[in-house]
Amino acid sequence: MKNKGLTKVDLIFETVDVRKVIKKAFEMTSDEIIQQVLESGLKGRGGAGFPTGLKWKYTAAEKDPEKYIVCNADEGEPGTFKDREILDKVAPKVYAGMAIAGKAMGAKKGFIYLRGEYRFLLPQLYVELHKFHKMIAEIGYDFSIEYRMGSGAYICGEESALFESIEGRRGEPRNKPPYPTTSGLFSKPTSINNVETLVTAMMIIEKGPLEYVKLGTKDSRGSKVFSISGDTPLPGIFELELGMTVQQFVNEFGDGDAKAVQVGGASGFCVPRKKFADTIIGFEGVPTGGSMKLFNSSRSMYNVLHNYLDFFAEESCGQCTPCRVGCQQLLKGIEKVKKGEAKSTYLNELIKLADTMKVASKCGLGQSVGNAFKSIVENFREEVIY
Amino acid sequence: MVTLKINEHEVKVAEGTTVLAAAKTLGINIPTLCNHPDLCVAGNCRVCVVEQKGARTLVASCVTPVSQGMEIQTNSLKVRNARKHIVELLLSEHRADCTKCYKNQNCELQTLANEYSFGEHIFFDLTEDHNYVIDRSSPAFIKDDSKCIRCQRCVRTCAQLQYVSAIAVSHKGSEMKISSFHDRPMSHVVCTNCGQCVNRCPTGALTEKTYIDQVWDAIYDTDKHVVVQTAPAVRIALGEDLGYDPGERVTGKLVTALRQLGFDSVLDTDFTADLTIIEEGTELLTRLKKVLVEGDKTLALPMFTSCSPGWIKFIEHKYPHMLPNLSTCKSPQQMFGALAKTFYADKRKLDPANVVSVSIMPCTAKKYEADRPEMRSSGYKDIDFVLTTRELAVMIKQAGLDFRTLEESHYDSVMGVSTGAGVIFGATGGVMEAALRTAYEIVTGRPVPFKNLNIMPVRGMEGVKEATIKIEGTREEWKFLEGAELKVAIAHGLVNANKIAKAVSQGKAQYHFIEIMACPGGCLGGGGQPIPTSTEIRQKRMEAIYVEDMNMDLRKSHDNPEVTAIYQEFLEKPNGHKAHELLHTHYTERESY
């Protein structure tokens, strides 16, 4: 593990001949494309980490002639801003990734669901999209992409809520099963992938899976784009090989006084200083969709937690009980404890509640509220109480 | 078939069955809140979560389909802990002032609280954090968001069963609520007051607006003569609120109970239902003649029935250009009201100013109807108070009556005699059947050609029904109808009504006469009927209605001697001047949003 340092990688933003990669993919069979992505070990870059090749394989296996590839660009996790950069810098690679996914699964139509706050990117994205459509037509392939805009709701980044939103309804997660690969957008088989995932998949086709698996670890193959913020002298976007420990990360990006790193945003985990050395950033440790927030000793972890809970209490869709009411109770609970209106042991009740939310909520939002809550309360209990 | 294990018991069920339904076949009860047999599944409340072996999280049994080899635990420690938390969470956002609540002891949340949440509450009260305002603007029902647990049954009811969507989800997170268009008061949105949401609300968030105290005041006022009418669908459902099984008829006891409550005269809406048939049947035949023979362009066909006030408000909002297609007949309730303070008051030598007219209805929309400005043709408010079946049950309990031991008795007279045709108004297809029994006989001089007068094609729970009656052997004055095929249609539930209205509006349907009832099953499934409701319960009520019809001595409205008498003594002739003044009405175009 010692050798796995902070190898900077340039895969996502590397300039490639997009046309050539698309042509290469179109000369492959659907199975070959899927096989390469499977062999690369690529897992979804939005945070949940579902194997991309499997998602494509399941969608490809569906008999329905109408299928969709959806690019999830509703980047809303607090502290994440890498998809904005990717779309800004290498949009043609995103489009190419979608076309390749479309070819692999038999989808002729793609949708990009763009975060409402990123509307300012649209004019340039359309210029690039126009060029892309022209190129695809020249190659002689039937595939097109449309943009759909979000309106600022965090929940619309949840895949099924995103479909609801595209379909013109209130963005609320659906019951699963059925999963998107069998019944997704417009109730058709759909593969929904993160912006970065699509670009990575496209680069796997370009370089071949054998090249890709040289990077990363067994559980976390390849590299990842990180959005780094908080108490750091180096805020911004960095593409790093997976497999590093939080300690290695802090050594590079910390300000020398880091007491905690929030890995994976509000829905991720808080890693305290004492666990830096033995926590790996990746699916074997703490996974992240890219958000890395550093906190130094000047920060109150109560305030950090309060901020996250406030965020969730507002951004829950409100549909299911554990999430809608649970978020409010967690927030109210820590406020009461802080004010001395509830005993400090009430935090134990709240931890149990967080456990219930994890197992009983309808979607990933409610299921992950407990991550930040528990990891902050368990590691910074004094700061929360006093 | 799929085999799975629930709590170690093996069970074999059809593919597509939910875990909840599979458990039920084993006699294992899983609690639910947002689930309702009439509605699509939601999976929102999470009360029904169970443990599935190998699954990362608990699963909601109401939405999870069974799969081969699945192993489910419905009562493990993990499940119980989660369920207790969920019930407690719901209680924390619910203003639990149960003793003040109209739904006390008929509240699904209360039942769950009794099972899962006795003792100290774990969580803090959240109702104080919200500025809840109770919406009392509708004359039919009250919306109290502080009691709402966001299960969305009402939302699904309004959209899926009624095609109205007067209420929908708005906002998110802690602010998420069930709201009207632009948060307007319920009196100022497209709402039909049908009360189907009230029937399905598991708590006291949606309740009918009660007038029980006002009715008691009138009864105790010795200067007032309080006359009460009972709708056909009340007698076959009231029992459910008084410990009887669905489908038990309690007509005789109902009459006795009303008398014992202190009403001065206990009369029957069925009488004016019979009168409606004479007026509406005449109107239909006249329209057919004027439009088809004389080419009158001022009258519209097909003609829609007008007994259901939910349907009236629906068409006023959504298809105002078809208002001329509505029969101008008032509903039986309002015909009764107009006559109670004219004909009846005269007959009993009462000052109509001292007559208080109360109706017992299976309906919440009737409360709105009684308040319409047109409904004052007697010179007074024709109907003073409308009580639902449920409110009557409350009064019976308040009075301490032991309903089961009451003697059976008959309605008073006048305006208390009725026929089986009046009774079947309570079921979808009933008005059509009653109208056909009379109209066919007027035109041909012979009874309708169906065994025992039972016109089976217009009966049943199908959403939209169609029938064609061939008219043969007509009397001289109806010669123009000889050999004609009278095409009729029946719809119940506004989602079905909308299908027909849309087809007619687009010129895609060729009917002469259409019966529409706003509620599923007709009035027997009305918004004022006992809770709970389901297809099975409504089916039983329907069977009871037809048994009631078969047991009547008279089965055809035109055979009702009181109806004959009222024309001779008072109304002169069907659709005559006086009848028009008292028994007919007009409609108002309303906003479509």
C-alpha cells in the first residue's frame, strides 16, 4: 500500500481524438464493449459504485427495442464540482461515452440531466453537441442526445427521481424493484451513469482494460476525479489514482492542521485524524463520489453536522417517513442536546434513529443521512454536546 | 407460482404478488398506513417494512414482489425497532390531540400508536415548528394539515379515482405537505367536494364538516318542526358504523332511531327519487322528441343525469360547454327540500319559517349542494343541514340508543312512501334502471322486457357500462320512437365520468341518456359513508340495495301513490310550471383551475 501514493493521473481531461474512439467502439460488438468495461472493474463514479459493465450488460439483455442512456449531471452532493469541470472542459468525451454506452446496450437516445445551477454551461454544451451530432451522422450511426434541466432539488440526482423529473413529474424516488435496467426512463430499460463514469468508460475503450487495471486496487480500480475543498491550500479538481489512505491525502492537501476529512459529501463519512492512517479512500474503505472536505481545528464539528442535517431536512423529498421526519428529528435532537434541553445520552437514541433511517428509508438519500451523522457524533461527541 | 418463506412458513403464491399479500394468505398481518385497496401502491409510510434475507435494507412489503426462495421475517427485532421508530416519527409530526379529534377511535395512526408506542415518546413534537392553519373554507370538509401524515392516500384518490387532483404534494423535506393549487383555500379550487379523500384519510387530517350540534339545537328547539329525509344508500351502510357487517340493511331501525333522536317527522329521500324519475324521464322523452323530431337546436343530447352534486361541480369546472346536456332536475335531496317548506308545510299547516329540513346523506358534496344559492326555491334555504351517514351514527351513539334492540318502523307520510326504483338510486346504474322502468312503460304501455324488472345490463361495478334498449310497440304519441334503439351509458367514479364526458365532448360517443355518479359504486360508495371502504365492502352494499328493491311492494316510480297524489294536489303535471319552479335548477360555469 505504501507505493500507492498520490499518483496524479490525466485520463479524464486528456485530449483524445473522440471520433477515433467512437469509430473504434462502433467496430466492436455490443458484447465486446461490455466485456471490456467489465474487465476494467469500473464502478460508478457518482458515489454508489455499482459496476458499470454490469449495468450495461443488464440493460443490453432487455428485449425492448426502445432503451435509454441517461447521463446523470445533477451534481448536487455538497462539496462536489468535478462534473461541472468535466462538462466544461471535455464535453465531447461525455457525448462519446454516451454513444458508446448506447451502442453497447442498443439505445439510440440519450438524455443528459443537468443540474439547474449549471445552466450557464448550456450555450457552449450545445455548440459541442451540435458538432457531435454532425459527427455521429457522418459516421452513419443513429444516436442523439437531449439536455434536460434540473431545478435545484438535490433529490433529483437520485436515479429514479431524476426519471420522474425528466418525465415531467415531481422528482420523487420510485419503489425498487423494478430497477432502471428493466424499467427506467419512460418505463423503458435505461442505463443511468455519472458524467465521469461515461468519460472513464470511453477512455477504457480507448486504452483497453488491461491498461486501466494497472491503476488502483482490487476493489477500486483506476483513478478518480476529486473535488477538494475546505481547509486546504490546494482547493480544486485533481485526478488521482485510487488506493491512497486519508493520511496520504491529507499530507498532500491538508493545511497541516487537519482534524477531520469528510469523504463523499454530506451523505459520506467523516474520518477523524486518529483514523487517517488506516482508512483507504475507495470501496474497501470510505467511498466517495469525489467530494473531499478538509476541516482544521478551528472548525466546530457540531456546526458541520448541523449544516448537513439542515441540508437533508430541506432536501429530503418528504415522501417517506424515516427520511422526512427522521432528518428533522436528528436536527432538532442535536440542537436540544447542545442547548442542554435534552440529556447527552439522547444522542444514543438519535444514533438508533439513524440506523432505522439507513434500513427503512425508500432511497439512497434517507439511507445515507446516518453516515455523516454517526461518524461525526461517534468521533466528535464532545464537540456535539458542549 | 412462486414459493417463499415468511416467518419460517412456506407459502406458494402467484408471481407478482406482494410480500404483504403473501403474508396475508398465511394469516400474518403486517401493519400498513399509506396502502389502500382502492389505490395504487406508494410505499411511502414504511410502516410495513419487513426483513428479507440477504437484502441490504429492510423492504416495504406493500411494494415488494415475491421471488422464488425469498425468506421474509415480519416480526424480527430489526423490524420491530424500525416500525416503532416509524410510528413514533409519524406521531411526532402529528398533532395528537386525540380527545378533541373527530376521528378519535377511528384513526389508523391511533391504532398503530396503541400497538407500538405506549409510554413516553422518544422524539420531540414537530407540530410546533409549523404554522398550521386549519382550512375550513369548504362547506363539505375540513383540512387540518397538523394531523396529516403525508401518506398521500388523498392525493392518489383525487387523481386516480376522481381525475380532479384538487390536492397534490407541494414543497419538500420538512415543508412537504398536501396542498391545493397555489395553496388556495379548498373552497376556491377545482374540488368537487366528493369526500373520497375523507373516506380514505387514515387520520383526522381530512374530515367532513359536521353539523351535528346545529341539528341537536334544532331538535331541542320546541318552536321548530324538524323534518329529516334519508337517502337510499344510508340504510344499507349505517349499520357498519354501529357494529354490523357490510351489506346489512337497517332501514326499519334507522327510522325508529331518527324518531327517538327527536325528529318531528321521518321521511324518505326515496320519495323524491321517484319524483325525480317522473320529472327526468319526462324531460328525456321531451328532449328526444324536440331534438330528433322537431329539430329543436336549443336542447342538447345526450342528456346527463344531475343527481350527483360531485358530478355537477366536476362538469361545471371541466366541461362547462356541456352544461346544456345536464338534466335540469334538482337532485332528490333538493327536490325534497323545496317541497318540505312548501307542499309539506302547507299539508301539515306549519309556518315554513319554522320548518328545519335535515337530510342524512352518504355524501359530503350534498353539504355544498345545499348551500348553493339556487337552492332556495321555497323562499327559504331548502335544506338547512346535511349530515353524513357517519354523523348520524355519531348522533345515535350520543343519544345512547342501543341500535340493535330497536324495533323496526315505517317512514311517516306524506313524502315517506317510495318504491324499489327510488331505492336503487343508491347504486351505480340505479337511476338509469329506475328511469328505464318508467320511460319504457310511458312509451309502450308495457313494463320493461327484463325478468322481474331487473335490468341487469346497467348493473354492476364496471367503471363504464353501456346498454341499448330497443323500443317496440309504442303508443300513438310516441310513434316516432318505434323501432328506435335507446343508447344509454353509465359511469361511476369521476375518472370514468371523465372518459364519457370526453368522448361526448369530442363527438365520439352516440348516446341518448347517460347516468353519472361521482363516487365509486355510486352513492353507496359516497364520501359520507362509513370508513373503511373497499371494492368488497361496496359490492356488499350494492347487493343489499338490490335486495331492498326486490323486497318493496312497488318497484316503479310511476306506481308511487304519493307521487301521483302530489301531481294532482300540488305540482299539476310533470315538467309543468310549478314543477319547474321547485324541482328544476340551472348550472354555473366555473374556473378550470
